[in-house]
Amino acid sequence: MDANGQPWFGFSYYAYVPSELELEDRDGSLRRRLFTTAWELIPDDLKPYSRMIPFFIGSAEGFLSFGGASRQQIRREILELSDQHAIPIHPYIRMAFDRNCREWHADMEVPLGDLERMFGEHEHLLGVHIGEMAGEAGFFAEERAYLMRTIELAARYGKTVSLWDHANLWQVLLLDEEFVDLIRRCPKTFVPLWETNGAKTAYADQGMPFGLWASGLVERWGVNPQAGWYWFESGFREMWSGRSMSGSEAKAPDVLWSLMSALGASAGAQAYFFEGTEGWFWNFRGKFNESADAEWDPDVGSIKKVKLPQTLDLTETFKRAIHPTLKRLLEPGAIPTRQQVLEQVKVIYRTKWLPDDTTPVWNPEMFRRMSWATGMYDDLATLPSFWSLPAEQKKFYMGHLYPATYGVTHGSDLVPKTSRYYWIPVVSKYADPSLLPPDKLVVESGQFKKEDEAKRFFDQNVPRQDSGSAWVACVGRSVYVFNRHENQPVDDEFHCRIGGFQLSGRIPALAFLLATDDGTGLSIYVNNFIGVLDERQMEIQIRSPRPFEVSLAPADIRSDVKTSPDHTTAEFRLTFNGSAELRVAVC
């Protein structure tokens, strides 16, 4: 969080010009106008906590098109515009594709010498971002040195470095003693993020960055909502349809962007950096415009032709899913503290070297051995191969930990299927054990050889939680409720207590509820915006020993309300598509 205890919001930005307009933008004026307009469109109530995440990437044959501008030109333009318009930026400076894209001259890597000059000269450059640094190509000594040197430079200049990646990289970093010592020395600098697009190691992708924060190594961790890529990698196409070899990211339900944010918030995330396709941002992308076919092509990496609308604006996805959710997360108590999170943690998973593994962790061979579902982390894996998901079910493989605890059945599961275990932090063997609660159940790498062995162990040692079929987390002053079905039209029931109130009800698929005790009553926020389908119903029952009154916003939501004569019970059946808020005030 910032100095005022508030979260950060980051919005990725590709400095492209739609291909139909490239010839008209020879001087780059449209390209520059799009960047400043993007910042202007960020709602005023989010701006104090927001930053743009521009990509410093240039044009190349067959790749992203930026009107012929080089990466150096793009970088120079963005920095100048940031200075001129006081736009806070947190640019993308490197990723795994750089190793592959150098031959196209399309890589975005910023040399360390240039990076240090940027840190020293640009006030509104708040930090930098690295994403998917390793990929399946491998995490080599060069990448490791670049990452560690970037963190050192950022710490010197008071900047931050965020990183999202998949579990194969996090596995390496958690066992790298020098890296762990580095981030321990500058805990305000490094911000690990949960990249939500992975369908191979989905929960390990969450557990490892979460564990860096839970174990006290960093002061802030976050979530990187990538609904489009998640939908594609999960093999989902139309709503409520089955899986296929590859999905359609353009069909991703809008609420997923905010649902992923809320999942992170339930575990204390304080950074929310949105990336992936830009169908969630611009109104000339996405579902709700005449250019709805102008989607990102994940196989080619290019942006299809699209005409700009007469008025540039945010998408309905941003307005009805992302904005109201982020605004809600700014309210006191919506995001739990580290202490409140640790109070709810039931199990801690600790990484360690297995006896026969002595190879330095940045060795490419070790990286391959520790890949998606092999090597020492077999109990954290979800699938042996990305392309086996989800068509070739015969290759399906799950590790031991998450089926035995979260109850997941497939690598594309997003919400745990049981509330019993809350979130499980995966912590480094080099973390200080004194910073973790001593009363938690601790398990280690390689402890379980079979899933049924792991399940028996956890069943015997972790008490059941009776909160209904929905995933429910009561943390600090808030309660989070999520439907567990990512792409099945199945309602979940829930019941829980918060602030002297008893809540219960039914929540539809791809929907969530966040209720916070504000000291005078409850603030209940719900979102189920899926855009392309009709309105859906959500049922909420509120009970209290003291009389209360409830107000509903927006006022035009269709609702069937029943209130007891003594005003101690209220039942709501809401029919809507978007967000709604109930304010419960004790009389």
C-alpha cells in the first residue's frame, strides 16, 4: 500500500496505433494522444492510487505495430509525456519474449545503464515491471543477474520492481538464498504478483508470491488479473460451454477481471496490475462496440484492424466490473492486513532442497527439471503440459497438495472448491520462521508421495468449516464469498457471520460478494457482470439481534425485498447484471 495505507492500481498500455490508421500517423501524434487520453480516462477516484504500465516495445515485421516507431522512440515518447503531463508510470522493461524477439528488433529490454538514468531523471517513473521473465525457455544466469541488479537500482532510487510469472520461476527464486537475502534487505522495493492467466500451476502461481509477503520478506504483494488469457488457456469459449484445445479470450466474462482482483484482496493483496488483452480498457476493443471482432490474436501477437470511435472511452467492462470493484477495495477494512491474513491461514507449505538436489538454482538444467509438473515440486503442479489442457484428458495430472486441500479437479480451476484451508502460503526455506505464527500446520516439499496420503493427513489435522458450498473467507473486518464454478451455471449457497450479523444466500456462477463491518453496520458489495447474458439473480438474507435498515444502490436494480416487522431480518432477491451495494445500518 502507499503511505496512506491504500492499494496500488496499474493499467497496462501498448503504445500501438490501429493498423488502419498507421499511414495517417506518420508523425506519431495519434500514438501520443492515445497514451495521454488513456490516463485521462482513468476515473478520478482511482487516479491517486493508479499508474500506467506502458510497454517499451517497437515495431517489427509480423509483430506488434506501432506506426514504425522503434522501442527507443516509444520509450522516449512515454517518458516525455509522463514528465509533461505528470502521468505516473511503471513501465514493462523485460520479459521472456525478449530472448526470442531480439532477432526481430522487437524486444522491450531496457539496458541497466539506461534504467539507472531513467530512475535518476524522471520523477513520475514510480517503478518498473518484469513479466514472465523465464517462460519455458529457461531462467538463465543473465536473467537472474538482470532481475537482481534491477531490484538493487530501484532500492537505491526509491522505486519499486514488480514481477509476475508462473510457478517455475517462483520455484527457483524461493530456493535462491542470494535473491531471498536481497529482497529481505529492501522489502519495500520488490512486489511479487499473482499472474492469473496460468492453467498449469494456477494455485502455486498464487501461493508463492503470497508466501513471500506472508513470511515477511516483502511489504506488498499483489494480483495481476488476466481474464482474457485465463479464459483462452483454460480452453473456454462461449459461456457455459465445455473446454476445447484452446479457448477464446475475447469471450471471457467481464466479471472475471474484478473477481480475480477480489480473490487477491481476500489474501491481503495491495497491488492490482491489469494486463493481457486490452478488451477491458478501450471502447474500440472488447464486446460492446461495432468493432467487436477487433480482438487480440494470441497466435500471431498482432492487433486486428479496427477503426477508432468518434469518442474514445473506457469499455463497459471497466465501467461496470473493474471500476466499482477497485473503488470498493479502497474502503477501510476491505483488504485485510498481514496479521489478519495470518490468523486465518491453516497450512504453511515450506520449500526445501531434496537430498539429491545440489545444482545451483539458476542452472538451466535445474530450471527444466523444476518445470511445470516435474522435479522437486511435483506436489505443487497441476499439469505436465500446457497443450494437454484440456483436450487430451488422458494426460491430466495433478500434484498432491491442491487436490488434497483446495479440492481442485482441473488445472484451470480458479476458486478453491472448499473454504476449509483459506489460502496456503508457499514460503522459502530461507524465510525467518519467527515471522510466521508458531501454531500453524507446516508441511514441506516432498512430504507426501501420494495424493490420498496427503488428503488423509490434512483431513485429520485441519478442522472442517461449515459455510455452505460457496468459497467463504472471513478475514479481519470483511467476508469474501465466491461461487466456485468458473464456467458452469451452478449456484452456490453460503452462510457466515460478520460484525454481529448473520449472512446467507445463494450466489450465481461467476459472481462474488464482499461484506465489510464499517463500525455502524455492514457494507455489502456484489458483482456478477457478464455483459453478454441476461440479468441474473442473487439472494441475500441478513439477520441481526438488533433492528437495522438497508439501502440499495443503484436504486433501479430490480429487487424483491421481505423485511420482518421488527426489522431484524431482511431477505433480498436481486435481479441485475453488474454491481450493486447494500448499506446495512443498525437503528
